[in-house]
Amino acid sequence: MPRNKKPNDYGTGIPLHEVEALARVLLPEIQAFFESEEGQREFAEWKAQQEQDKLKPN
């Protein structure tokens, strides 16, 4: 008889239902930010910085 597999909490000890509740609150706010002009600008700046970091020698 197979055992029910416990969802991986990645060592946080936070119950899955709590993580899901937090995600339901935060996701719409995160989406709204990235759809805004400020969010678009910051994302473009972040992408440009990532490209610069790729070109730098270690």
C-alpha cells in the first residue's frame, strides 16, 4: 500500500496551506507592480544589469 507523500516544504516547516494563502495575497500585488510603468522600468533595468554581469569576466 503506497504511503501519502508529504509535500516538500524545503525545510521551512511552513504548512502548505499557509504558503498558498500567502501566495493568494501576494501574487495579484506582484502582477500589478510588473504591469505598471514603474515595474516595467525596473524590470528593464534589472535585465540590462543581468546582461552586463554575464559579460564581466569572473
